[in-house]
Amino acid sequence: MCKYVGTWGLYPLFSGDGEELVYPSDFQKFSKLHAYGKLFHCIGESEGYLVLQHKLEIYRVKPDLYQPTSTPTFVWGDRVKDKNHPEYVGIIDDIEWHYKFNNPMYFIVVSGKRKTKRYFENDLEILDYD
């Protein structure tokens, strides 16, 4: 399992897949996440479980369904601007996987409101904090 630590990936758990795939005390919050398509960062392992991070939350899951992906260019909390609309400066709020294009897509919050547009790597530019 150590091979997954530090990777990014998907954990497409559906209701029929079985509760035993998620650590018992994490199951309720994981099922509320609706994890299909969400990107996770594997930050460790513990007692036969992968330790996955999504935003500020941590989940422990069996490695059975974990599917590594490429590493996203941006991560949650990164300050970015929309290259096509430079007035849109925001924060990466969520990262999901676009199955057809086989790469991450990003959702940002601008002035406290989440934009409905899906952004891809070429649409955004990282901003340094001053």
C-alpha cells in the first residue's frame, strides 16, 4: 500500500459497494461527500487503510477502489485568477476528475461565491500571496 502515499486519485464508492471499504467511524461523513469524481490526496496509511484527504477532511478507506490519477496543478486553497476574465480572482474550492478528458477540473470561489464554471489547468493562473 505504501506505493499510494503521496499520489492523487479517485475513490468511486457507491452505496452497493459495501461499508467495510471505509473505516467505520469515517463512513457517515464519507457517504455524505458523494465521492464519485472527487479528487483525493493519499497522505498516508494506517492499519490496512489508505488515509485520503479531500479539502480539510481526512478519510480512511481500504485500497480496493483507489484509482491513482495525475497530480493536479492546483490544490484546495490556491489563489488563482481566470485567464479569460482577469477580474475573477478566487480560491480553488474543489477538484474533480473529468473522465472524458482524463484530467482534473477545478471549481473556484470568487468574492465568497462559488462559480458554476468548470475550470481546467489552462484556464487558471496561480497568484502569489503578497
